[in-house]
Amino acid sequence: MTAIVQDPRPGNSHIWYYGSGEIFWGSTSAGGAIYQGNGVYKSQDGGRT
């Protein structure tokens, strides 16, 4: 995961979003460490799943 954020709205602190990365123009593309992300994930149970 390359990004993570918790929903800041009152009553929604159990919702988390995770960004899975990118293949170009990020730190993961330097030095042969290519990682192709596959989207944004959403957890509705405080990050457990």
C-alpha cells in the first residue's frame, strides 16, 4: 500500500481507504522496483479487512 486515510467524518472513524500504488512516476518505479497497483481498497471494520 502506498497511501492510507481514515474517514474524518464523525461516526465514520471505522472506515479506512488504502491506495495500492502506481507503476509510473512514483518512488516504486525507481531502481527496478516496479510495483503495479490495482486500485483503492475500502475497509469498513477499522482496517481488519
